[in-house]
Amino acid sequence: MSLFNVYPLNPIAITKANGSRVWDDKGQEYLDMYGGHAVISIGHTHPHWVKRIEDQLHQIAFYSNSVIMPIQEELAKAINEISGKKDFQLFLCNSGAEANENALKLASFHTGRKKIIAFKKAFHGRTSLAVAATDNPSIIAPVNETDNIIFLPFNDIDALDACFKQNENNIAAVIIEGIQGVAGIHEASNAFLQAIRKNCDQFGAVYIADSVQCGYGRSGKFFAHDFAGVHADIYSMAKGMGNGFPVGAILIAPHIQAKFGMLGTTFGGNPLACAAALGVIEVMQKDHLIQNAQEQGDYLINALRNIKGVKTVRGKGLMIGFEMEEGLEDVRKVLLNDCKIFTGEAKPNVIRLLPSLAITKTDIDLFLKGLQQAIALLHQ
């Protein structure tokens, strides 16, 4: 039996990882500046995280959500504390796409409406409604197509205001990434997020903050949306939440009421997932990783802006995108093959950096040295 071939793969088999390093099956070491697509929040195989999961495995690994699970309540308390959303409710699931799917469904239940505002170049996942709200026709199957999604220009307040006025009693929700990741690291302006909050309040719609990639401390705040000084009604989370263990969630404002049966999950919130998520939060708090993300991110962004060959730099904290000048389109390949450094990409010519929030200045300097080496090789 073969694997269903849906990903273009680098010809590298990773078999071991620790901190910000990974090793292939030949023993070659790589610096990981990609974090498995923003998933590795506290470092690969962090010993506290490993022990948290091991200890839980010896107690109970799984039971359905038909019984009380104290570890879920422990996780809810920890997330409320670290996020600052103290009165919010927690619904646990398994992935970012599932989190956004449930957020959109919940918004429709709450408002009784169907129309969703999303934005150009958005990426919200690959499940039915989440992918319909993703601005990429090539990944939307015919069965996922719907006229209930309205795509607007990103950061265009006038277009947002006009859309609400034209559809004043029909908008169920606005869903927006605080920083668009797949699009190439584009920040939502504070004014734009404030305008979303104002319109949602005025017209009775739900503000959904897609924080799957830009949340969990990556931006230098727990949620990137927090830079705007407003609260969303629902926050979706995943990726860095479990440091590689599959777990996702939505945080739900207290004015949105739950009803039996409106949402559900078999595996979401299982004890192992909760243990992994608690391990992540405990390390983040002990090692001040949100502060580290801000400090190391500022250092990295400033350094990138002074490297010849780097055209533009965007992002906050450790969610960074930089565009290369013409002729340097292959820099990511050279970084991987010659410098042994993993990075991400976004079309047409943007390198994405999504390292562990525990990354050190020493490792950042190693990356910067590698980048300069890669640029030099391409200039030969």
C-alpha cells in the first residue's frame, strides 16, 4: 500500500528532534526555524511535556465526553489565566480546521444567520465550512462551494462597513486571522480589528478571531488580536497548543449560550491531549516564552532588515515573513540543502519563520549566518 500523495515532499526523513534541532535518518542535524508549521511552541520533545504525557498515559489515555474529566477543567482554568479571557468558555476539539468549523457553526446557531464575512488570501482550514471561507479555489471541492461566504479585501474598513450596511440582518460572523500566515505574513491593522468589533456589536454578528497559527504566544501576546485592544467573541486555537500532540479548541464569550447537542466531539479533550496542552502552558509560564517570543522576534526582524538581499520583512514576535529580492527565489532550497536549516515558504517569494517560542539568540544568529551564506551562494 502506498501513501496518498497530496504533499510535495522534501527528500529528508526526520527521525529525531530536540529543542530547535531535528535529525534525519542519516544522522544529519538541522536547525528548525519552521517548527513543523508553527506547531512546536516550547521546543521538540521538551522533557516536562514528555513527562506530562507519560504520567497521564499511566492513569487513563481516553474516555468519551459522556463523563466528567477533571483534567479538562484544569486546562480551562490554565487557558483562562494565560489568555486573560477569564470569563470565557472552552470547547475542546482536535485541530485548527475543526476549531474554525465549530466556531462558524456556533456563530450561525447563536445568530440564526447564514452569511460569513472572510477576507482575501485567508486560510482557515480544509474541512467543509472552514475551507469554503478560505480564499483558495484550488482546495475547495465542488461540494464545499457555498454562496454564504463573502470575501472582502483585507484591512479595508470602507468595504467592511459597506458590506454590513448592505447585509445588516444577514451577517452571522466575521472570521479573520490576526496575522495571515499562508498568505505570506500580513498583519490585520489595529484599526481594522476595531472596526470589525464595532460592526459586530452594531449589527449583532459574531467576531471570530482565527488564532490557530498567530495565537498561543507566537506574536508576543497570547492572541495576535490583542494588539488591537478589543475582545473577540470566539477565539480558535490549535497548532502550538499541543506542541505536536493533536489538540484544538475554541474560547467562547460568556454571552454565547451552550445547548446540548449543538457541538460534539469523540476525541476532543481526551486526557492525553489535555495533559500535552497543560505541559505546554506550564513551560510557557515557567520560562516566560511569550516574552521571549517578543524579544527574540524583535531581534530577528531588525537583523533581517539589515541583510542585503532581503526586500521586505513582516510580522510580529516569532511569526515572521521576509521577501527576497529578484534572483534569490531559491534561497529556501539553499538554506535547507546547503545550510541545513528548515524554513517555510509562501508564494510568490516569501520565506516564513515560525520557530519554537523558546528559540535562543544563539540559534537566531546561526540562522542569520546561514541566510547570508545562502545569499552568497546564489550570487556566485
